[in-house]
Amino acid sequence: MWLFDKDLWSEIFHTLGKNMFRTFLTMLGVIFAMIILVLLLGSANGMSNGFDKLFAGTASNSLFVWGQSTSEPYKGFERGRRIRYKLEDAETLKKQIPEIEVLAPRIELGSHRDVTTVYRKGQTSGSSVYGDFPEIDNITKKKLVEGRFLNNNDIEHSKKVCVIGEETYKLLFEKGENAIGEDIRINGVFFAVVGIYKPNNNINIDGENAVFIPFTTFQKAFNSGDRMGWMAIAVEPGTKVAVVENQIKTILKAKYDIHPDDERAIGSFDMSEIFNNITAFTNVLKGFSFFIGIFTLLAGVIAISNILLITVKERTKEIGVRRALGATPKVVKRQIVVEAIVLTAFAGLIGFAISVGILAILNNVWGSGEDFPFVNPMVNIPQFGISFLLMVGLSVLIGMLPANRAIKVRPIEALREE
Amino acid sequence: MIEIKDLHKSYKMGSNSLHVLKGINFRAEEGELVAIMGSSGSGKSTLLNILGMLDGADSGEYTLDGVPIKDLSETKAAQYRNKFLGFVFQSFNLINYKSALENVALPLYYQGVPRKERQEKALKYLERVGLKEWATHLPSELSGGQKQRVAIARAMAAEPKVLLADEPTGALDSTTSYEVMDLIQKINDDGNTILVVTHEEDIAHMCKRIVYLKDGVIVEDKKVKQVRADHYV
């Protein structure tokens, strides 16, 4: 196999090494092209990772369903009727729609976005108060600063415990004061704090100042019976949220005698739409980076071809001698094409090493992703593989140009040239 | 060994056609040392190029060691050159970034001879031209005569049927020229067939036969008494 022919390689390194400076200048174009390609791709990946980190903890394939007022008269009911769900709806939906993975019912004190005054030792806070099941944590993860979230034990025994937001803590407690185990009062009922959470500063559904108590405790303490305010639902991976959303609405509409065309009676929000938009954005960004990078690379490889053309012209006589001595056109061609490949591949690797270094530095400076969506900017192996193969493929094609030039000159003409 | 019959060659110069070889008939037996003489424009270089398969004839026959040389592809021509012919040029044409040994080994490389064998063989031929100690030197470190001797070693390394020398002494002073001719004579003494193109009478008389070319035809073809070059060295 000629690829492992030691002489071919020594021949090539001899020729390239003979003129180090020119060889280096030739490679410069490809080095820069590779740096640009990898930096662009890496940054796009970094942004994509950054967004992923931002939304970590929120199930991307989830939706929220709540009741609103009807906008169409139906079956003898007037428009403007308030829709109130019952806890049993949750069971019905789970049973009828197997695609639902998690369904967390929730109830709010007062109407939507209402605040209730929460007391503690003379300090007050106007907070939203929610009755929740622990399952909600699978859909919107709470970052706990202290303590724990609600659990099934709390639900079973209707424990008078609560998880409060950092904002609520600041209003009710002194700075640095221990809150875990302390009681706070809501509508005359005392609840012991078991956890403090930090609001997820990116997707904020619950508000920053909120108190979570077990659903069952809520029912007893505030006498809400079997009412249910809204539902957070996670859908099985691979299932379109919009499909499940429609199924839920159809079932609920039938149950609560809502006109099938009534768009307003049931409120819902599809989380996956946000995620799809962001994914589409980062994908376009990645595609665009690749596109620019590949064309820069093409320009770099053409520069190599150009220099090789000049080199071939300079070496006309040498090539003539070689051919007189028995080098077949194939051998001459192969040597020049392999030179092009070696130059490109070597330059590509140098560029790759440099750009990976730059990305590592960028990662150190901005990579935390705290205030800017930029996490772990790096190219992945398939991206590197594709660009590298493409580069080498291009260099083979472009190397053919000087190679053909080299064998076009007949040995007799090459020898005549003094 | 070499046989050509009614060889014609013309070059197109714009709209004109220049008839360079006008029917050459020529035979050389094995072991001959032939000088081809003629003034510039006589067609001697063209004849040598055709003999060297670096150029094709327009018409006529060319047989080398019983093989008809006709309508060769570039690849085939390269293979035949490698197998049948050794070239010695006026300007040596050594590859300047390769050592003397590497230069001599080059035709063997194209023959596909393994590396080690190639080195040994090349060294043997360098020894034969008296330059064994110079094996690792680059051409730029050699004198003109030494360069030509390396070139001769290179031409001999592939053990060709015929050695073609195009003005081998053209770039050398007379003392060095005689040294080179002495080497060529010795190689011929071993039974190798050699064709030398020259325009110097004294060099031509160191061959065994002189062919005079004029305006594309052979005007004279005579055997001469060989003058040994070592008389002058």
C-alpha cells in the first residue's frame, strides 16, 4: 500500500521541509479558517448549552392547564361562566390519556395571582399561597437553598408544613435567622417552614414570593373541598405536547359543558413551544457557523492549491528529471496531491489546537453561564470529524489542480528549461 | 540493440512546420559506443529525445532491444525509460536537495526496489564512479565533474540497456571532460551500449563510431579508432 510507503513520506517531508517559511505561509490560510470554524461552532454549542442550563429543571415537554370563563353560550349556560376543576379530573385525565407522565394538581389561595398576607412575629409578607403535590417538582424543579421540598408523607398526613421562597424569607425573617422549623401564619393557620427555595430566574411560573403547602393540608386548612386550581402536566418524551393539550381540552370541554369551539374557557400554556423556538434558533446558529466555516476553509485550501501551483512551476525541471528517470504520471500526481493533503491536515490540526485553547479560555472567563447563556463552548467529535473530512476531501480535489499541471508539462520541455 | 527506420519528425512553429528529422536510418549493436555529431539545428538532440522516449516520432519505426516503441502512453513511456534507458544530461540534472546517494537511488525507487537493496546498489554504483566517500553530500557540495559522475552512476543504477548522454561534457573543462569520458569508456568496456551526443571532435573520437547529422539526415557514419581518455588524465 503506497500510503505506508516510507519513501513517499520522506520524499514529501523533504520537499515541504526544504522551504519551511513558504510551507508555513501556505498553511496560514487553513490554520485561520480552522480557527474560525471551530470558534464559531464552539460558540454556537456554548450558547446552546447555555440555554440548556438556563432551562434545566423545567421539563421541556410540559404544559399547564387552568380554568377561565366561557366565551360561548352552550347547553343552556350563559357565556362568562367560570370553569372550576375538581380534583377527580386529574385522575380522569391520567386514566384516559396514557401519554401523560406526570400530572400535578395545584390550588391557589384566592383567585389567580392573588396574594395573601402571611404573618410571622409581627412581620408580614404578601405571598401567593399554593397547595401542591410533590410531583410538581418533576416539572418545575425548585432550587432549594435550605431544607427540603414537600413529600408524600406531608400529603398523606396533611402535615402543616410549608416551603417558602427566598423573597418571602427575607420579608419574614431577619438576615441570617434560621427559618427551618419556625412557624408562619396564613389565614390564622400555622405552618412550619421545611424548606427555602431560590427562584429559578429564567422561567418563573410561581412568582418569587410564594408559599407552598401540601395539597391535602390546603384542603383541610382552607376548606377548599375537591376544588383544583390548575394542573402542571409533563408529557412522555416523543409525544407532541399540542396533541395531549387537545385531548385534555376535549375531555374537559365535554365534562364541563363547554362549547367545542370555545377557545377561552380553558387556559393552557405549552412550554415546549419556548424550547422549540430556542432549539430552532441555536440550530440555525450552528448551521450558519458551519456554512461560514466551510467556505473559509475552502478559501484556505484554495490558497494551498495556489502555492502548490507556484511550487510545481518552480519544480518543473525536477519533475522532468524524475519523469525521465521513470516516474510515471501517477506517481508524480500522487506526490503532489499527498503534499496538499499533508499541508491541509497539518494546518487543520494546528488551527484546531489553537482554537480549542481559545475556547477553553473563553469557557474559563464566561463559561459559568450565570448571567449569559454560554456554557462549555466546544465542538463535538462528529462536528470536528465532518469538518476535518471535508477539509481533507477538498484538499484532494484542489490538489489535483497543481498535480495535473505538473504532468501536463512533458518531460522533454521540462528538461529543456534552464 | 537499437534500430530505427525512416524516422521523420517535424515541429509546428506557428503556421510553419519545421522538418527536423528527414528520414533517419540507424542501427546500433550491443556494446557499441556511438557519438552523434552535428551542428546545432542538425537534429541530433531531437534524435536523442526520440531515442530516449521523451518525444515521439511522426513516422518511421523504432525498435529497442526487440521491443517496438510506438504510440506510448506517458505511463508506458515512463516505465520503458526506467527499464531500458539511462540518461546523462549536459547540466547534470541532479535533484539539489537530495544527497548523491539518494540521487543515484532514485531510478531504483521508481522501479520499486526495496529501500535497503536500493541503498546498497546505489552505493555500489557510487563506488564504481569513485565517489563512495561523497555519498552523503548534496550536489551543491560537489564539483562539476563529480556531479556528472553522480549523474552517470544514477543512469547506470537501473542497469539500463542503453545509456543516452546528451553533451555529457558540455559544461565541463577539458581535464574533467576526459575524466568523464574515461568513465564512459570503462562502462562501455563492460559491454554497455552508449550513445553520446556531442559537438566536440575530440570527445567524438573517444567513441568507437561517429554518426554525423546535418539538416536532419545522416551524412556520414564511420567507425573510428578509439582514443582512450586515460591518456590525457
